[in-house]
Amino acid sequence: MNGTLLWNGTALPFRAGETVASALTRAGVRHFGTTPQGQARALFCGIGQCQNCLVHDGTGLTEACLLPCRDGMALTDAGARHD
């Protein structure tokens, strides 16, 4: 099943079986947020070891490269405020 996820409020399509990192990259998103030191977060290793692709899924930070897409899921970059 293909579907749509929300990235920082923007609807982006995904393909069945795709991870969030793959869907974001295919949609042209290269910046997944910033580290506490202000460095850009992006896809790097693709296997969850580096934790460079962290995104906020509404409950906490998670690796985008390991997170399967679900229709209607809402994600924000790791540098956004989550009060």
C-alpha cells in the first residue's frame, strides 16, 4: 500500500515497505534536523548505527532509516521544539 506521511506539516508520498528516511530522501529532503551542537542531521549509515537521521515521531526521537512509513504518520525534524 502506498500512502502519505506528514513531514513538518507537508504531505509527502511513500511507497509500500519504504522507511521514513527513504521516503524523505526520495522527496528531496536532505536535512532531517540539527544536532544539539547545531550540525545538520541527514541520512548517513542507513542501518541505525550512527543515529544521524533522528526525527521526532510524536513520542520521541527515532531513527528515520529504521522507521517504516505508515499512512498519515506525522513527523518533525529533530531540531524542532516539542513542548
